[in-house]
Amino acid sequence: MEREVKWKNITNGMPQGGGLSPTLSLIYINDMKEQQARKVYPALYADDLALISTEEVVGIAKVCLQTRLYGITRRIDEYKLKINANKTTYTIVSLSTKKKKGQIVNEGHTLEKNNLTAHHMSI
């Protein structure tokens, strides 16, 4: 008995907190940890991805992170997925007391900067 399979485009994402979301996310992004940019390392947890730069100069770190984010965006675009710019933020942790300039952008959206200070951090 043969059954006809009908394909249907899905235009909405997975429900927040659903059990399938982390599994599907890992299928799409798990191999990204092998594709490292200069001093930029991914950290994966469930369906979240954090990019960490160990560059000493903040301006260079931003360029490295921006380059890596652009590569990830191109990669997931192949799967017809999008990064949610409204939920994507960045944080700068540095010993420098200078004001950090510049922005990180994803597909024309300037990402929100978290203004954390050293007293927000814990070990």
C-alpha cells in the first residue's frame, strides 16, 4: 500500500521551550564548532549559541565576531533559517576602561549591547 507524501512549507518557528527545538537546532548548528574563526569559539547549550572571542583588543574582537556571525548567518540561510535579531545580544567584557565603540550587526539589524560591568559576573 503506497501513500502519497505531501510537503508543506513551515513559516513559523518551533514553540518556545518545546522538546524538539533543541534537537533540531543541534542538527543544524552542531558542526559549527569545527568552523572556527580567528580567536572566536562557539559555546552550544540546547538551542542557544554563544560566540566568545579571546582577542585582547576590543576593536579586533568585534571584527572577528562580526565576521563569524556573518559566516553563521550565511550557513543557516542555506537551511532557510534566520537568526532572531530581537533576541540576539552581545556583551563586552574587558579590563580596558576605555569606552567601547562600534556595533555588531546581523542582516542590517544592529544587535543590542548588554551593559554588564564586572560586578555582574560570578565564578
